Amino acid sequence: MKKKYIIAAVLIVLVSVIALIGTTYAFLTMTIEGDKTITLRAGVFKVDFTEGDSINLNNAAPVSDSKGQSQTPYTFTITNEGNLTAYYHVLMEEDSANTLANSYLKMRITGSNGYDSGVVKVSSYGTGTFEIIGENELAVDGTVTYNLWMWLDENADNSAQGKNYKSKIVVESFDRSQMKTVADTLLTNGVGENGTINTTDSEQTFITGTDPNNYIWYSGKLWRAVSIDTSDNSVKLVTQWNISAIPYNEEDNTAFAGSYMEEWLNDTSVDGFLGNLRDYENFIKLDSVWNATLTTSTSKPAETTMVEAPVGLLNVYEYTMSYSGTTISNGYLNNGLSWWSVTPSTLSTVRYVDYRGSVFNESPSYVYGVRPSINLKSSVKIVEGDGTADNPYRLSGDNDTNLSGTMLNTRYSGEYVRFGSGENNLYRIVSHENGMGTKITSAEPLKNSGTFARITFDSNGNVNYSSDNTIGTFLNNDYLNTGNGYLTDEDIAMIEDATTWYLGTVGRGASYKLAKYTNTTDNVLTSSVTTARVGLLRLGELMAGQFERYAVKGGSYSTGLTTTYWTLTPYSLSYVWSVNSLCLAERRSPSYTDGVRPSINLKSNVQIVNGDGTLNSPFELQLVS
């Protein structure tokens, strides 16, 4: 059983005062005043810390990293007084009344055991309650001392003035037998009656079946565990749904290395997948290797073309192994959508999986869905969940609690937000594209009485989105009218008054980046823009995929769970890109009628009041002054 021992409270009153003041907490909270050393004994641990003027800066202002580390650190010492090796990790628990986002703060932690976090933004660890020092063991009579520095980032702007921040440092002990790695959990817990463990491959232990208990929630997305690398116990994951849809590459170029696909998956900017994954350095193998060998077979491919990258795609063999022992249509990786594999089949075609689960070949210039794949490090631990869709496994370091008071702009792409009214009250975080706010989009296209609403992009044939064309007029007038039942007054107050929407043209076989930039190399923003309060997602943007599909395994072309919806990216002077119900993007005449997924930027002072960002517990929001 876990036991929490909170050994210090950090109180920071920014711009006027920064102070680190000691508090102890062990099933009850007490404040201890005075300049003295505090000792806390709880369970097997004795924790000593110095309380008083450890950090006390009057008229604090933004400082450089070197200046921040020149302050007197806050120090605490943990001693194992038990008769067995003890295990612990250290967390930070933020106060719900904070008015300053922790993205303005930097910190560094060093330990007598050689630990050194380096200089990091507090927000890189997370918000609410989050791990700042991972699992450690402490021998009998062992002692470790940590020093913590925290300071206001020299790049903080005037919006940090007069704000408050308070948090507690938490030492949490645990029974290691109750906290297993992902690989151990899958192998020892089993994968349920609808799944099996397949050990026929000496290099990868595969999870197979119709619906095994291998669901994992990480960084705002639902994943499936596919296999375990027998050489290092890392675990390969793939997203349950299609996160976006992009061309694989230019026409007749099927190489994964250097492709649009590899770039999008590993783009660390706000535009790509990797850069929007939470603390990816702590969770995934950055030197993962992807087998992109050309083959027409579904058997294990030769290792002819191996590409090293943090994020990749499944190859056809890995997909095939997932339904070993069942039928192709019933395998758990068949999500009823169309999506790319990493496997070329010829010099001009790449293999993809269609909505029935079958594998076909297509030109890399086509636009199919993307299901990113990552390899979790062998050290990543499961902290809760049972691996089912309704209760997926949660990972240590990505299992925040007590998020009330956290600013929404510190959260992660894919997390769910309660926003809007009635049947249209669920949205998802896209990114933080404008730097301070949070872009969100409806979790599915808008509905009226259970039926997807459909609207013409522009009745005059204009392919450029604006607040004055047909769909833009709807979104910036009818959608914002509370009488139509889409939004409440409180929702509307949270929306930025104006957002820049990028309207770059992406033709057949062109890079997704052209939707926002003039070319694919120097990141110069396109001059094709419009300003409006409400817009749509771009082709290739995060969350511009499909997130629900099959009603029954091996279902029909039309299930009623998804519909074609508009993006705001022109294909040409005559057509606009849309994403169809199978997650195949296609060019459409602007005179057609398709579904609508509003995209909006929420203000930087939108705060979470409840929820954990999952589908079953979306964030509930409020606007704060």
C-alpha cells in the first residue's frame, strides 16, 4: 500500500516575495514556524528538512538560471529506518488556489546519490500533482539528501506580476510488488479472456486476440500495447484511434526515412506529434528502430531498411501478429478506419489497413489516417487501471490528481474538455499554437438531435475560409449564439476574440506543412491567412483524425459513428480537403455539404476546476481574473 509523507510546502509569492516555507504532512497537516530543523518519522522513513529562510527573496524579479541556482537551496534528507530496502519517489503537489502558471518557474534538484535534474521548467514535469524524482530505492539505514532550487524564469513577462504559487513536496513510499513495469504488468496480470500472449517470435512477445486488456492512457491519448521487446522489456504501443491524416510522402517515394510521415511523427514543434507528447524523454525510447523494409509478404520482414526515430508506425507483420488466433476483421488493431503502416510494398506503393482490417497497397501521395507508435522504456511503471477500455492502465508520472486550479494551457494534446451544451458538450485539446492559450476542437462533428449536422463550405465556390463564407458565417454567428444550443455564455467568454487561421494550399502528394508554412524547410508562415473567432482544423493538424468507428468488429462501410467533415485547407483553387468517415482525406467541392468540427482558442486564464482530462472525467473549466 502506498503511504504519502509530505515533508515541505513551497510558498512563492512572485514579484514581491519568493519564499520556501516548511510544512509537514502525514495524514494530517500542520504548519511549523521558526528557524529550526524539522524531523518527521512516518513508516520506515525519517525525513529531516530545514525550515525557515531557505529561500527568501524580497522584491523578486525574473533571474537567469545561474542566478537562480546561486540562492540557498531548500534541503531535505530521507533515511530508511526500517529493516528492509524501501522504495520511494518524490512528487510535487500544487495548491488549487494558485494564480501563477508553473510554466513561469524553473527549478533544479540534486541529490547526494548523484541525481541531478538539470535546469528544467516546472511545467515540464506536469501540473497538479506530478513526479519530480522517479523511483528510487534506499537500503536499510541508507540516507539521501536532496537540494532544490526554484526561481522565476528570466523570460517571464508582465503577466506574472502579482501572482501566487504554492506547492508541497511529497515523498511517497510504495510496495514495489504493487507497482510493476508495463511489461511485467502485461505478462503477470494477463490480458483478459479476449486476449493471449504469443511467444512464437523470439524477439517480440506479441499481444493477440479480439479485445485484450492492453489499453493504456498516456499523454491525452488511448493506446494499445502491441508487443514486448525481449531484449530490453520495452513495450511497443500504437494509438487506438487515428490521430490525424496526412500524405505518407510524395508520389513514387515510399521510403519512411525523410518522408512527410517520419517528419510529422517526430516533429518536436507545436505542429507535430512528438513535440506534443508529455515528457517524452522520460517515457519513450528515443533510439527506437523501425523496420521499414519493402515486402509483399505479411511474414516477418528482413532487417534491410531499419530507421532510427523516437516515433514510427507499425509494420504489416506486427499488425498481422495482433490477430493471430482470430480473424483479420476481429483483431483488436482493426479499428474500422483506414491507416498507414510503415511497410512499402513496391517502389511506388505503401501498405495500409482498410476499414475491414484488410491490407492493401496505395500511392504514398494519398492521405490516410495516422496511428503513431512508440516504445515505452522498460522502467515505466503502471500505477493503476486494469487495462480495459473503461479503466486503462495509467503510467507513473502521467497520472495527475488534484488538478483543480491548474491552468488549462499547461495540459496536453488529446485530453478531453467539457465545453459546449447538450449533445455537443465534449471537446479535446489540440495544441497551444498561439503560445499562451489552448486550441480545442469538438470531439466529433456537431450534431442536431443525434444526427451529424452538415453544411456547405461555401455556396459561392470559395475555397478560402473566412468569417464571411458560408461555413465561417455559421461558426462565427449561429454557433456563437446561445439560443442555438451549441455554447453557453460562460463558454463564449472563454474564447479568444480573434485567432489567425492558416490557409496554405496542400496539393496531391504535397507536405502537410504547406497548410501553415510557405515551404517545408524554414518555417516561414504562409501569408494566406484569415482572422476569425472560430475556425476549423488544418489538414494534418493534431486531432484532425477519427476517434470512434466500429460498432461491431468487421462492420460495414457506414456505421453512423463517424462522418465526413471539413478542414480549412484548400487542395486547389477548386477544392477543399475534408476527412471522411474512414479517415481518408479527400478533395471536395466547396459546394458540397459535410460535417463541422469547430476549432477555437481559449484564453490563457481558463482554469480547470474538476476532472482529469480522460473521456470518463473531462476537464471542467472556469474563467479566472
